[in-house]
Amino acid sequence: MTLKNLRNIGIAAHIDAGKTTVTERILYYTGINRKIGEVHDGQATMDFMKQEQERGITIASAAISCIWNKARINLIDTPGHVDFTVEVERSLRVIDGMIALFCAVGGVEPQSETVWNQADRYKVPRIAFINKMDRTGAEFDEVISQMDKYLDANALAFQLPIGAEDDFIGIIDVIDQKAYLFQDLERVEIDIPEEYRQKISEARTKLIEKIADYDDEIMELYLDDQDIPVEQLKQAARDATLKLMITPVFCGAAYKNKGVQLLLDAVIDYLPSPLDIGAIVGTDIDNEEKSHTRNPSPQDPFSALAFKLIHDPFVGQQTFIRIYSGQLKSGMQIYNSTKGKHERIGRILRIHAKDREEIQEAGPGEIIALIGMKITKTGDSLCDPGNPLHLESIQIPPSVIELKISPAKHKDQSKLGEALHKLATEDPSFNIRFDEETEETIVSGMGELHLEIIIDRLRHEFNLEVEVGEPAVAMRETITNEIRVDYKYAKQSGGRGQFAHIVMRLEPNDGKGYEFINHIKGGAIPQEFIPSVNKGITKTMEEGVLAGFPVVDVKVVLVDGKYHPVDSSDMAFHTCASIGFKYGFRKASPVLKEPMMKIEINTPDEYIGDIVGNLNRKRGKIESMRRHRKGSQKLVGFVPLMEMFGYATQLRNISSGRANYSMDFYQYMPVSKTLQEELLKKLAEEKK
């Protein structure tokens, strides 16, 4: 199969827009499934994790290959729930094109905006599919105008629905000017109904006018009032889509099997192949200023990005990779430039949700799973050992919510440690730390649902009964003043003593993370002890100083020190740096920082006053209000996560279940002095 006939696509949408149902229909029509799985029966092919089937949501983006009209489509399913934003992020990093799915009733919902903006950031060409045209309240034109208004999508109707709601029976193709009715699982071509002729003519003229803006030949034919060949119009529309100038819009009702085959045709017609995407650029492993280009060709040196790990009970760990250039063969040795180590390729699998097909080699553009990778994690670059490079990694947002967790039976402690480690390698937005003081394991993630599902997986996949504390906000600690620390550590015990003396400056480093700068001249501290100073500080930062939360945004400048030729050691400098850092940190006006969330709420007009009042009481700030659709508003604001536990229930009660919301991490902000005192007091009492 040629590269020209390969499509790596993702389907992304707001939760409940019918994404998994669309995927199931695609698998049915491409012959992968002989029967159609349904989300509400818990039988969807892509949702093969137990938690997905129970909740009817998609958590882990799985990759499936299928064939349509002699083209191979690699389909990456992505979750719509904001707690799994990392899954969306890593899928967008490796796909070439996207189907943006909208509900014909709900239109552009908060999470669709988040995903759309993520796709903009990665410059992913996309087509839109307006699903659920058979539902009461379905409005095709309204959704298109919302796409333009809220997403700046430059949306163009490439199809028109015949009827809507219960009367939705078919679709008219605007470019081909063909009409289709849907009966059972088949589509039947018919003449365009008389009452739609005027409408289709207007839609076609609008489409040609818009495409003429981007294509001179079409412009000339249009101005000369000449017929424009269908193929030429399609090609021009394809070019405009790939350049992100327009978003072609299609429609259907996937659950009723309407419009899915035409959507598959559109994927082939308007979404890019790896050749359209062209070369990928990576940076030199020794010099970030220098770049290397890799073309999607088997002749170029091998390069690939690992974008997902899944622990499979049958074959062990599967590492999903997207190949950008070169050939990969089983048994071959490759270089992981992120880790600076070599890996040997074991088995190569092409995945089909639960089924797998073993292949001996894979080339550019392919998305495959590797078995037996030892060190490769999400976001790692893999390349030819003779031609190393770094590819842009995947952005991992900070985890904002944490839970204390312990095994119900003490003997399961090490089993729990292993299970958590496996889950953390799979999911980079899930973190684990151990509090030495209280001897508790603390896990952190992106939201309540994220951690709920982790706990669920521990119980079902790893057969572990666990006891779980109340969810708490994952805070951070930092300093607001500069301070000079002069600390000497000397200990005499029996034989050899311990001696280290450090002079360092701690400075606030807002938004830039941790920096360690060594300004020691003339060997006041021997070079071999400097890494131990850095390690002592980083270890202390992980454990926290004020209240056990990780320390962020501090610059440490090592300026002077002394050592003893006999008593100084790595250990002495490690301990000295740790105690000295704690001492200085407490004196540098430390503050706690809390996660601030961006919240978007869609609500009918009559509940606005109550919702805004409720958010104000939660220390929230409303940034903007805008008309969403007739009789409803969209609020955008910022609110501390600490105040938002159980908000879904509160919002339901305030709005009689008619408002919905989505929340996304925005940034860490310092808490007020009074709140900080309250929190520290509460945390101290908990530890007693």
C-alpha cells in the first residue's frame, strides 16, 4: 500500500457527542467488525477497558487499522473528558488529520473548544461531522454558525441534511450534487428532491466562492461563469483543508447508520496522507540550535515517536509508536535519544483494539505497537543509532489532585507499589510519591474521575483491595524573597566525621521551574561534590518544606563553601545542602500555591445570577459572558480547584440539571496569607 493511500486520523469531541459510536460504525463498514458494538451495551470495540464499558466513556486512546476504498486508515480514538487531556494531547501529536465531532443538538460545547485549540496548536487539518441529526432539537446550520463564531473554523457545508430530527432520512453531497437515502445498513442514491434544489444550488455557489478565495484557477472559471469539474473542485477544497483555511462539514446519525460511509469517503478525499504532511523536523542531540529533517520515506534514516504505553495481560507492555521515516524491522537495534540508550526491537504488531496482527517490518507513516521495549516511555524519540535526533515531545500538564492510598492488607504493600509503577509508566499525568514522615503513598492526577479510574483499575486489573483517603488539592510551595544561606554541617561520631560547608543564594524563579547554578571558583568545594549538593536540594524540593508539597520555581546559586580533606564526602554535602535549603526556604517568605482552573459553563439565562453568586463564594472570578444560543449563555472564568469538589452535583441542583461545565488546569497561584495559615494549621493537626 502506498503512502499516498495512508491516513492517520483521530476523532475528537466533547463528551457524549457520539464519538465511540461513530468509531464502531467505521469499523463495521470497513469490514473489521461483523457486528456493530454499542456503547450503551458496553460492547464497543475501542472501549475494551472494563472502566470504559461501565461508564460509557473512552479513556485510553487505542489505535486501530482498517481499509476503505483501497486506503489504510489508522484510527486513533481519543477521550472527550477533560481529565484525560493528556490522552488527547498525545494522540494529536501523532495523527495527521482529525474528524471533529459535534452533536447536532449540543453544538460547540466547552470541551470541543479545548480539543479544537489543542488541534490548532499542532496544526492538524480537520473535517467536521455533525452527528445525532435524528435527535429532537437538531440544527445543522446553527452548529455551523457556532463553529465559525466560537472556533473561528471557517466552516463550509459539504453536505446538506434531508430533513431533521425524526424526519432526517438522507444527505445531499454539495460538490457531487448527489442525494442519498439510508435504509437499514445501506445507502441508496436518489434524485435531489425538488424542494432542496434551490438550497443545494445556493450552498454550492457559497462553497465555490469560498474555495475561489484560495485557488486562482477556480476563481477564473467562476468569474467566467464556466462549469467547474467536480474533481478540480475537490482537489482545491482538499488543498484549502490541508492548509487549515477551511473546515469541510458533513452530517449524519451514526447510531442509525446514516452518513458514515460518506464520512469515510471524506476522510480519503480531504484529510492528509503522511506525504501531504511532509518532512518532520527534529533537533540535534548535542546542539538544540541545529535541526535535522526527516522525510516520510523508507530511504531516510529511521525516526519515530513513542506516544503511548499499554499493559496488556496477554503480551505484556505494548509501546505504541508513530514512524516518521525509515524502516523498522524486528530484531533491529534502535537508539532512544531521549534516554540516551539503545533498545532492541522485539515483536511488531499492527493493532486492531483487542486483536493483533504480527508483522515483520513497518515503514513511514505507520502506527504500530512494539512488544519488549525496556526503557521507552511516552514522548521518547526513537531513531537510527547512526543518525540521532530529538523530536518534539508531548506536553504533560501538572497533576492537580491527590489521594492517600494504602493496601487493605499490609502484605500487599509491594504488590501495590508494582501496580502503581505500571500505571504511572502508562500514564505520564499520573504521579506517585511516598511521604516518609507519615509512611503513606500519595497518588496524584488530573481530576477526580482520573483518580477514580486508577483506583478502579487497581481493584479489577491488579486484584488489589485498597483503602483511599479523601481527594485533596495537589499544592506547590515556593519562595517570594531572595535569601543568602551560610550553613555548616559537622558531625563527629566514633571514627571518621562528616563535614560540609555551603554558601548559597535562593531566589524566586517564577514560572521557570528549578535552576541550579554553580558559581564556585578555585575549588572551595571540589568539583566531585557539586552534584551531591544539587541532589540534596532536589530531594528536599520533592518532599517539600512547609507542608510536604513539592517546591517549584526556585533558583539556587552556589557561591562558596569549604570542605575537609578527610571528613568531607558526597553524603556530607548532600545532607548539608538539604538542611541548608530547608533553613533558607523558611526564611525567604515561603508561600503555598494552589491550582487555579479555567471553567466554562453553558447555562440557560434564568440560572445565571445563582451560578455567578455560587462561583463568587468559591473565590472564583468571571472573565466573560456571551450568548451561546437562544436563551442560554456561556460563562468563562477562573476558580480555585480547592473549592470545586462536588461541583457537578451543586451545578445540577442550581440549574435543575440544565447547565453543564468543563474545567481545565490554568496555572498555580499563591494563596492568601490567612488561607495559608488556616491550611498549615489544618495539615499540622492531620499529621498529629
